[in-house]
Amino acid sequence: MIRASCHCGAVCLEIAVPPTEVTECNCSICRRYGVLWAYYSPSQVRLVPAGVATDTYIWDDRSIAFHRCRTCGCVTHWAAIDPGRDRMGVNARLLDPEALARARVRHLDGAGTEEYVD
Ligand SMILES: [Zn+2]
């Protein structure tokens, strides 16, 4: 189990397994956030403390919500609006640098083809 924590520590995500790869996306939102996404099933991720309040941003087709800490502003994760969707993204920038260093960084052309370019 590993943890991803915002800067102030108010929001933590406990993750069952470290990511083997993370995604850097060039779409309009990801490039501004500067995040690296590690994708998981929500069943593998636990929000700590449970039910902690976050601020959210929802746009475009309203399929996912971007969550950020209400205190320090770090983007912590995105979650699907549809509770049946078995996928979420954790901001791998919030992991310990050692855990992130072991993951391969892949580049997603989210602004164009929606395909990985490497
Ligand atoms: Zn915080």
C-alpha cells in the first residue's frame, strides 16, 4: 500500500499497489494542472479521511470531476460521475518521489488523437 498526499496533508489517497506507469496528457486541462495520472479501479483506492470534502471542477461532457484539496489546492484525483465506471485517476505527483521514479512516464495526446505517442 502506498499513499498520495496533498501538500497540507488534509487529503490522502491510500492505493493498493504502486503504479508501474503514469500518464502525462497534453489536453487543455491536464497540461494546465501539470499532473501525472495513475489509473486505478476505485476499489483499489481509499480516500483518507473517508468522505473528506474536496472542491471539484467539472467541464466539457461532465463525465469526470477533478478533485482538489480545499486548503492547499493540490489536485488529488479525478473520479467518474457515473458510479458504475471502474476507473479513476490519482495524481501521481502526490506520491513519494521514490515511488514515482519507479514508474514509466507515458505521453498521451489527449489534445489530438487521444492515443499514446510512446
Ligand atoms: Zn491540502
